[in-house]
Amino acid sequence: MSTVPEQRGEVESLLAAAKRDSLAFNLLSAQPEAPTEVMFFLAQQSIEKTIKAMLAHRKVAYRKTHDLVELSALLSDDSLQGVLPEDLMIRLGPYAVEMRYVNTASPQVGVDEVKRAVAGVLAWAQRVLTS
């Protein structure tokens, strides 16, 4: 299925931004002194932008939100199941906004599980776009 030029541009732009956020997350995660809230913010953003790119690819409208569960539900299939568990989407949610501004208790999120999720979501998008 080909996309209209504007759509293709949006998909490419969102994926490029997701890859930049993923790179920054991976660089920070290698630094023991890296601020957790910044590191997981970048991971959350990478996943969010990848999902939004796939929604644009599928011509699915979405509202302006950082809610990964809501966005992934709009995909209307189980394509992320096994790659991005819902409980991880929920635990990453606060890093989109709240954790950057308020010093609250951090949700239990592991760096390794987030690395797998970010890489898995980007790989999933590439598979879909090249098939």
C-alpha cells in the first residue's frame, strides 16, 4: 500500500525523530550518572513517535497525546503484542510529562527491558514498512 507524499513525509519524519530519541536513550543508558527521568523520557518518546508514524502510515487519525496504551489501541491489531507489553507502556507513561517536572516516586522500569522495547518497536515498524 503506497502512501500519499504528505503522509510518507510524516511517517519518515516521525521515524527519524524516534530513531534520534532511541540513539540518545542508548547513549545515556551507558552512563551510570545519567538522570533516569531524562533517559526514560527519551525512550517513551521514541516509542510514541514510532507508534504515531505507523498510525500515519495506516491513515489512522489520533489526538495529541503521550498515552502509549491509547495510541497502540488505535493500531487495531495485536502487532505490538510481545514487543511492547501494556504494563511497560503504563510504567513509561509518567516519564512523558510528570517525571520531568515533579520529583515523585519513579515507576519500576528496568533499563534492559526498555532497551528491548525501544529496539523491538523500531524493528517492528521497519518490518511493516518494508513488507
